[in-house]
Amino acid sequence: MLDVRRLYLLRELDRRGTIAAVAEALTFTASAVSQQLSVLEREAGVALLERSGRRVILTPAGRSLVAHADAVLERLELAVAELASAREGIGGSLRIGTFPSGGHTIVPAALAELAQRHPALEPMVQEIDSARVSDGLRAGELDVALVHDYDFVPASPDTTVDEVPLLEEPMYLATNTATKTTSRGNTLAELLGPYAEAPWITAREGTTGHAMAVRACQAAGFQPRIHHQVNDFRTALGLAAIGQGAGFVPEMATAHPPAGVVLTKLPLFRRSRVAFRAGGGTHPAIAAFVAAARAAVG
């Protein structure tokens, strides 16, 4: 019989690409991961992996088995959720991931709601970029997370994660009163074009926010000259307010802008969702967090 833990390792190899990456993510040694995958091949009776230079790639049989592993692990999540539902009350730890602006706005209100309705629940929050949430959920580092994507940076399909929508909000261009220009139209190119030579403030490279900013500027016809890279929109607004550059901020971050900042609504949107491991949506603690997050955004 195939071992579920080894199926999990095979799935992680498919997602992460190398045995070294799997070992690092799961705090194993590379040799231990390799040995367990060799045992899985013996259990399967067919070759699941093949060498390609210094990398290991999945054979057609390996890729087929990964699809079955997804289904098996999803059924296990459903079983865990069903067992949790059979217990009286909602309690225990709940590891929550969030992007920074969600941590400023949605998460505090959601946790206050959870504390009132489910006092035995112990939420533990960590900031994480949306691009890393799937890995964190699969590795068991997170139980649930707020994630987002943008126009120009859509979310990649992932069969290991389920999501429910939370809100869609427009993006704003943040500048200061001295650099504000008068636009002749409402298209992205017309609104951003006047700032083609300005310094720009973006999220850190490697994040979805950074990719969105670069691609939005490219769609407007120019390559941004990035001077500052900060993930906190409050910092970005502060820098824009004193003339350090132009930047993008979501509506969620515009409630209390600093003096001197000018906000221009853009035809560009961010969508936020709640993500959890496939099959885990009926778990009482996760369902409670989804309800609290939805209440937090009204």
C-alpha cells in the first residue's frame, strides 16, 4: 500500500521543483527525502522520477500519482474537518497568514469577532506574501490565510488550495501635491504616463505587489525607475507625501492618508480571498475565520 506521507513528499517535489527545496521547506535532509521517494517508487512498482542533469523530474506515472495524491490529501482534510465538527465547541490553535494591509484592517476586526464568539480558539498570525501562501498551507505552517491578486498578476491555479472571495477594491496612485499633474483622460496610460520619469515606490521585488506595479507601468508605456521598495502601504504613502515618488496603494490603505498625499483612483483592481488547504473549508475553526473575515469587510 502507498504511504500517504511519501505521497505528500512526491507532491511537494512536483510543486517545489527540487529535492533540496523540499528538504529545506520540510526541515528534512535531502538524503532523507530522496530515500523516502525511492521507497515510494518501490511501493508503486514503476519509475516515478528520472534524472535530468542535476535535477529530478517526474515521469508520466509520477505526474499521474501526484494527481491522485492531491485527491487523497484533500479527503484527509475533509476527514479532519468532519472529526473537528464532531467535537463540542471550537478551540485550539489557528495559524493565520496575512498580507500587511490585511493585517492592519481585516485581521484585527476578525480576531475580535472570533474572541467574542469562540474564546477557546487561539489565533496565531504571521505576515506572508500571497505568493508563498500555498507553500505555507501545504507544509502545515498555516491553516488559513488572506491572499490577494491584482490585475496584471492573476493568481496561479493550485489544486492543493481552496479559496473563497472576500472583496474587490480599486487601486490608487499616490503622489504628493507638488508632483500631481492634470490628466487628460481616465485610461491607465493617461493617468500614469505623466509620471513616467518620476521615481517610483513599489513593494519588494519577488512580491505580487512589485510585479503589479512594474506591469501596470509597462502597460502604460514605460519602465518605472524604482527608488524605494517597501511592503507596508503606510510607509509608501508617507514617502509619496513628501515627494519621494509615486506608488500604488489599494483602497483599503487610503482611510487615513498623511498630509500632502494625493490619491488618484485607477482602473486597476486588487481582489482579496481567504485560502486554506483543499478540503479544509468545512473545518469549524476555518469556517469561523472565514465568517469573521467577511464580517470585518462588511
